[in-house]
Amino acid sequence: MSSHSSAASSAGSVSGFPEEDLRSGGRHNPGYFPARLGQTLQEGRYCIVRKLGWGQYSNVWLARDRGEESFVALKILTCEATGTMSPGPNQRSDEQRMLEKIGSAQPTHPGFQHTLKYHDSFQFKGPHGMHCCLVTEALGYSLDYLRKSRDEGDRRVPPSIVKKVVKQVLLGLDYLHQECGIVHSDLKHDNILFRPRDLQSVVAHELVSSPSVTYDCGTEVSLPIVPVVSQCLPLSPNPSIHERLLDAVIADVGHSHWQDHHFQELIQPSALRAPEVILGYPWSTQVDIWNLGCLVTELLIGFWLFEPNIEKLWGYEEDHLARMTEALEASFEPSFLDRCAHRDKYFKADGSFAHFTAHEEPTWPLRKLLETFSELGEEEVQSAERFVRRCLRLTPEERATTKELIDDPWLADSA
């Protein structure tokens, strides 16, 4: 989940709630805390003033920190997610320790400023059980918000903004990889947020011009549970988006892993999943590079690079692998496949696909996609394609590192 995502999900509509399922015992409720506007936590220190967003494992609130006289974000994990952070064989997340590591590893690294600032954490008891609350800096809207801000459903992001954001994300990833020993593994639009230049003035302006509100649920919801509307923060009191104000932050390490300790092996959003994850090959930081390559392409062309399907003769994962070879006009190296635990599920001994034959509508080659759908000029298509191909090598060891990509010619003119 994005730390401040304002997107709704299907769970809310299924449950009858407009956002997360807040029903006691609801089958879509993994133990969300039903916070209220004006509610205080941690012995009155934090006063909730706005809902910033929610996701599968938490909801996020803007709060006034009465101890520091500032505004912070409170990420309140569900009871279920709180339990998965407990050390032991069932641990699935180490978010608190990762935030502590990120905050202290090497603050002079240029990528430090593109990671989330952590302040504190505490636990408290709610109606469904114990909750962990992570106190971090409050951020503005996400890359997903930016992507959806254009008219008529155009999901492309202007190339100059893509390059600026990608360079900042690469700096942040380099910090996570090199200084913190972390694989993010969940790099997507709503996990990349932007930092307001003057949070105090932004919050003051927003609370007056666009007050925090609750849903009018009629008789469907019984008090004291009143669902609150998610309202993300802008980057300045001026509602227009200025490229110079974009200061990207990699948020949400709730699904992240230590390089030397994985909590699970199946990672990443399925459409952004790296081939080594599907094939059962030992993965590390290169999965984030693959993620980034998919993300850059999507931002430029306005839709997913890979949209796998379940076909009559082959499954979703094999279709995904086949579409990778189509887009990249490349084949998997036999020496790589030989080291993959799941090779025989998807490939024959000679390296050809086990079940896949051909697509009626193949994925277009990367160059054709960029030429046809992006807003790049003819010359820039070539440099953008080279950049993306450095990210999307099928063999993970052949992908460029964060440091190499930061210095890529395509990003040379990004501020």
C-alpha cells in the first residue's frame, strides 16, 4: 500500500463501505482501526485532522504532533499486519526496523532525501486488537495522482517529468540497495509520493479551503464508526502542478525485504514481476530495476507494458514470460534457465516454451510502443529505449545497477 494513497479498492464497495471495510467481523476487514477526525492517540500527543489514504494493510492519517508543534503522518497497521511484524517463522514484514535503518544508515547519501523520514512508532489497543502505528513525515500526492491528472483518460506523464522522477527514484533506490541492504520489491505509482515544500502552509491552506470530511452513509453504518474520506495533500497552496516542485520519495517498505533475509519468495505486483521471481531463481536488488523499467515504459506510453492472460493451452505466468520475449525481442539464455527452480513448468529441455505457441495479439516490441504511444521525439525514443532495455534484461545479472542508470545519457538533462 502507498503510505498516502487516496485510491479506493474493491474491498470497500463489496463490504458496503466507501473505502476500507470497517465492519466488526467483516470478511474484508483484517482489523482496520476506525479512527475519527479529532481523535487523539499516544496520550493526547497526536490529534487526527485528516485522512490521507488507505490500503490493504493500513490506513494513513494526517495528525498534529502536539509535542513538536508540527504535522506528521500516522500509518496505522491493521491488527493482521501488526501481527506479521512479530519475529518468528510467520513474520512477513519488518517495516519498523527498515524505517529505522533508512533513517540512520547514511544521511549524507544523495538518495537519503528521496526516502521516507521516520519519527517514531507505538502500539495501542483498538476494538479488533493491537495496532502498530508508524509515525513518519507527511507527504503529498502520489505519482498515480499525477498520472491521472490529465484530461480524457490520458495516463501518460510528460517525458521531462518522467526523467526527473526516475532520476530521484534511482537515487533513493541506490540508498536502499547500497546503504540499507533493502530490496523494495513493491515499486509502483502509488508508492512514489511527492514531498510538499512547506508542509505547514500547505496543511493550513487545505484544512481551510478543502476541510476534512466524512461520508454520508445514511442508515447503512451505525455509530461510532463513521468512514472518513481520503484527501491527499497538494505540494503547494497553488493547485497547479509545477515540475520544479516535484521531490519524489520512495514510500511504503511494508512489502520490502532485507537483501540477506527474504520473508517470502513470491514478490512484486504481478504485472511488474521480474522473470527470476516467476522462474524460481534467487532474486535480489535487480528485481527493483526490472520494476523500474516496467514503470518507466508505462509512464511514457500510458498503459502496462505487460498484460498477461490465462490462455486455453498455457497459464498466466507462462504468458507473462512469453510477452517479455515479444516486447524485448529476446530469448531466455539456456544457462540462466538451467539455474531456475521452475524452469520445467514453463520451458522444454531445448529452451522453447513448454505450452505457449503464439499470440493472436502479441505484445508490441518496445521500440514500436515508444514510437507509437509516447510523447518522445524521434531522437529521444532511441535513448529512452536504451535506458529501458538496460533495466529489462531477462538475465538479472545483466541489468544495469542504480549507479549506472543514474548516469545514463537519457537522464543527463533531468534536473
